[in-house]
Amino acid sequence: MTAAALFQSVLASLPEIVVITGACILLILGQFLRKGQAPVLVWASVAVVLIAASVTLMRAGEAQPAYAGMFIADRFAVFFKFVFYLATVLTFLLSRRYAETEGIGSSEYYVLLLLALSGMMIMASATDLLSVYVGVELMAICTYVLTGFLRREQRSNEAALKYVILGSVSTGIFLYGVSLVYGLTGTTQLDAMAAAVTGDPLDPGLLLAVVFIVAGLVFKVGAVPFHMWIPDVYEGAPTTITAFMSVGPKAAGFAVILRVFLNPLVATSDVWIILAVLAVVTMALGSFVALVQDNFKRLLAYSSIAHAGFAIFGVVAGGADGIASVMLYLLIYSFMNLGIFATLIMMRNGDFSGEIIEDYAGFAKSRPGLALLMLLYLFSLAGIPPTAGFFAKFYVLVALVERGFVMLAVIAVLLSAIAAYFYIRIVMVIYMREPERAFEPALTPLVRVTLAFTAVGTIGIGLFPAWFLRLAQHSVLGAN
């Protein structure tokens, strides 16, 4: 690589360099801070992300290939990076008091979140299976550690152990698929792999390789049959980390999947059949199993699985409109899911965790304003108009119908109706039950800011969905 090419590569990956450098500085800074100076860590972490976001915005424009075709900075990557920035900054804000309450407010906590962010950013820009692997592992290793950060709680340790074991298996499956692709095609570039997948006749060995690679990726988004880690990990991890994982890593997994489907060769192949089956089974399992959950975090875990299934329907639709609908879906999901998790984190006060659905009985009578916010997030997750969640699902369904997948659209609507029940059940507990115990939510200024920001996002996108859809479409069209 020449000096000019190296300089161009550094410029293209400058946001990632900023985040990784900031994490290293923060790790050193944390060793000099005294107890009680946790706010410095929070604001320093937020500053690192904001600097990276500014650099990303300044570098947004024409596609900039880097590192011999293994990395690209384009509008598609920029869109996803801002979703990651959103998830990370709001997680930092929610962590301020929660981390202190749980005794996990060390500098390593914030450093690991920043490094996980850098891994997701690499995934969004990766154009080679090897660079995908680097991003996936950087993100995964950090989230493994963060899941077990509640060292004194058995369920946190158990969740981290399960996550590590299953995550390692999925990584092995992914790498085996990569090795098969390289052995059969002599390349690990995503475009070259897409061209090989659509060859006629298709090599059975290559088809097996694609299945392994898809299996490794759908593990990250929580699709069936690689969903089994999600309920235990979501329940056992610190709630702030659960909120982060429900948005960031999921969006990063979809970024890689969509990057493959940006290739028109894949869009015209029969690969969509595998994804269609995955979408139906994933959404069905998430919707039905969530109906019997009493723990709020486990219910949101199965809700996350169901939403992953719905997003995969957009991948099945393919084309610019289908991919844009998934991108919009993930953006909206970030706002409403972080909002509902913010209400969960707000409930953690003293010996009250707020993780049991029955804890919210009569919440509307004691805290009508907060209950109204929960109603907004739950209705949006259920896809009830005029919230943003409704338009997230609507545009995916439109993409399906326009591509001729009418039956899949009908199935998606029916499963959404089933999924709406368990959200409405929580609303009934909040509004139609008498309070069983008195409690005081930990409504700190930063939690208020998070709730306000997510509420504005959930309402704002619902009021102006077409503008955000055009933004997503512009990001798709400018990706190549």
C-alpha cells in the first residue's frame, strides 16, 4: 500500500480511530479519578462519541474505499454509525446513576462500551468477510464482559457464560463459512462472494458456506434458531447494557446483512427463500413466547426477537426500497426500545428493580406523566398509529407487496396482531390495576433528558416518516 493510499485509508476510518483513541485515553484517565468523580467518565465518553459523530458528518459524501477494498466510508455506513452513536450516547446518559447504584461505574465500563461501538462501526463499513470478523469480535468480546459486570449476581455471571459459549460457537460457524468461501472462490470480498452465490449452476459447497456465514450473522440479530441466548442474557445483564445490546449489536448485524443485499445479484437470486423462512419462524416464536412472560426484561427479549423477524421481511423484499425500509425500521426501533428501557432503569431504586410486570400495577395513578410515556413506547413497539412504530412496519409491508410477496405481508400483519397483545397487556396493568406498593422512580436529570429525546424521536418520526424514509433511501442509493 502506497503512502497516499494509506493516508486515504486513515481519513476514511478516522471516526473509528477517534473512538478507539478516546477509549484508550479514558482507560488511563480512569486510573487517576477518585471515588465520586464518575460524572467525568460519563461526559468524557459522551464527548468522544460526539467528536466521532462530527468527523463522520464532515467526511460524509462520496464513497471512500480503504485498506485495499476491505473497508468503505459511504452514506450507508454513515446512517448506521449515527444509529450506533445514538444508542451509545443514550446508554452513557442512562448509566450515570444506574452504574453508581449497581457499583459498576468504573472507567472500564465506559471503555468497553466505546470499544464495542468501534466494533459496530467497523461492521457497518466492512466490505470483506475478514474485516466483518474483526468488527464482530471487537464488539462481541466487549459485550461478553459487559454482560457479566454485575459480578456479585449469579444470573449475571450465568448470562455472561452462556453468551460467551454460544457466541464462540457462532463465531466458529462464521469462520468456517469464510474458509469455505475462500477455498471455493479465492476471495473474501463481499461483492465477489455475492457474484459467486448467484452462479449457475450453484456449487453445493458454496451454498453450504453461505448458510454458515448467514448463521453467524443472524446470531447477532437474534433470529431463530440462534436466539436462545437472548432471554437469559437480556435478563442477567445490567439493564443499561441490555438496552445497548437490544439496539447497537442488532443494528450492526443487519448492517452487514444489508451490505450483502446491496448487491443486485443477490437480490435476484434464490437466497431470499432462506431469509423468508427465518423471518416467519423468528417473528412467530418471539410473538408467541412473549405472551407468557412475567419478567419485563425477558418480555422485551422476546419482543426483540419478534422485531428482528419483522426487519428480516424487509431484507427479503430487497431492492433499494426494501433495504431503506429496514434502515428506517432500525432507526425507529432504537428510539422506542431505548425509551422503554429508560423507564425500566428509572424504576431501579433501592430494593425495587421494576423488572416484574406486576410492579407497574396502577402506575398511571401515581405517575400519570411517566405512564403516558410508557404508553407511547409500548404503542410504538406494537405498531399502533400514529406512532413511529406503525410507519416502521408499514414501509416494510409496502416493500413486500411491491416486490410481489403479498402472502409474506399477510403473515407479517397477523403475527404483528399477536405481538400487539403482550404490549397492550402491560398497558392494562399500568392503567386498569390498583397500585400494590408505593415506590419512587429514580428520575434523575439525565434520565429525563433520555426520556424526552426518545419520546420526541418516537413522535417526530411518526409525524414526518416520509422525510426519514427519503434519508434512508438516499443512504442506500449513495452506498455504491
